[in-house]
Amino acid sequence: MAPSPSLLVQATLFMIMFALGVGLPLDGFSRWQQHRALLLRALLGTCVLVPLAALLLLLWPPTLALSQPARFAISLMAVCPSAPLLLRKAGKTGGDRSLAALLQVAAALVAILTIPLLAILFTDTFGVAGWAIQPRHVASQVAGAQWLPLLLGLVLRRLAPGWASRLETPLDRIANLLLLLLVLGVLWKTAPMLVTYVGANLVALPVMAALVLISLALGYGLADRDPRQRVTLALVTSMRNPGLALLLAGTFAPGVPAVKLGILVYLLITVLLSGPFLRWQHRTQSQA
């Protein structure tokens, strides 16, 4: 019997966050003192400023034509920080892998406070009906999906660093495979609606693209002048957590499958737009 989509989402998130904890460099937390101001700016950007930018975009008169599922998808991606693939991507694209790990862990921890508060702000602002969102419920979802596996991974890294080093690559591959299966599973389930969704939500695509570009600019501007820090913070702010967004969509909007499709479209736009930025940064670092 095939696993239910909900179980696949939960398993994917658990493995992603567990692999993050296991793979966190041992000097990661010691860098808190070195980058305290930078860390606070990054958390402000990814956990507060990106969601507020999304809120302002969704209040902009031209975006009032957006469908409710598209608005939900943009909102969920905006409020869900700590991208699951950030650690590996930062290390391969001229960023600071250790700093990215520290920022991702911090964002995952702060999210348990910011997501419930932002959920209240978004639902109150737009008068959303039908979403029985309670802060304690959102907090429990975030804690179970991010905190628990993350802390288990950190404990393993701390108590058995040798085992953690050997397991880091296999766990990372398993997490990436599960995320790929999750994305493909959602696409398979929603494929018949893809053409209809895109046709009905053409105005949503530039809104998503605008939010991704704003997020990249925020991260770039909040960093110090170090090019590696700029790449890292740009990735931290722009790359959201689709696994967590899908989990919240399944919990609070189970009867609106188009929300999940919108989350995947947002993820695809993020990947497409971050490519030119990273190539530009790579050329800049090569010429320095």
C-alpha cells in the first residue's frame, strides 16, 4: 500500500531537518559570537521582512485579482523560512556553508514563534474564513516537523561525531530523494489541473517572481560586504521551505489542492530566478 501524502510530507520534513542537524559543522554554534549582528539581520529578513513584503504585495490593488489558492500558496511560502536544500546549495554556489547552517537552524527555531503570529496577521488582514488556525496548533506542527528532528540530529552530532560524519552524506541523499518524491507526487496528483491552474493564475506568476526578487535583494542588502555572506543571506531569505508549507496546506486547507500546486510553482520560480543571481555572484567572486 502506498504511503499517504500526509505521511510522505511528514517523513520528508523529518529527514530533512534530521539531516540538517547531523550535518551541522561542529564549529557552527561557535560562530554565533562572530556573526551575532549578521544573524539577527538575517533572521529579521527571512522570518519577518519577506512575509511583510508578501503581505504588501497581496494588498497591492493589481494583485486583488489573484485567486484564493494562489494567495494562500504565496502566503504559506512567505511565512515558512529555513529552506531544506539551503545547506548544500550554499556550499556549491560560493556561499558560506557553515554560516548557512547556523542561519538555517536559527530560522527553524524562530519559526515556531513567527509562523503563528504571521498566520494571525495574514488571516485577519484578508478576512480569511474556513482556516481554523490556532497559534498553538501551528506551533505544534512546526515543533514536531522541525524542532524534534533537528534536535535529534544535533544530539547525534554532539555525542557521536564520527557516526554523524559517516551518516551525513547518506542522510542528505535520502532527504533529497524524499523531497523529490514529494514534489513529483504532488505534481502527479495535481497534473490534470496544471494547465487550468496556470491559465487561471497568470497574474500570480509575476507576483511570485516579484517576491522572490525582493527576497534576494533583501538578503543581499542585509549582508556585510563579504561576497560569500551576500550569497548566503540572499539564499537564506529567498529560498523558502516547501515541505513545511505543504504540511500546513494539508492541515489547514485539505480541500484546496490548488494551494499545493501553487507552492510548487513558487518553488520552481525561486529556482529559476536564483540561477542568474548565483551566476552573477560567481563571476563577481572570480574577478575579485
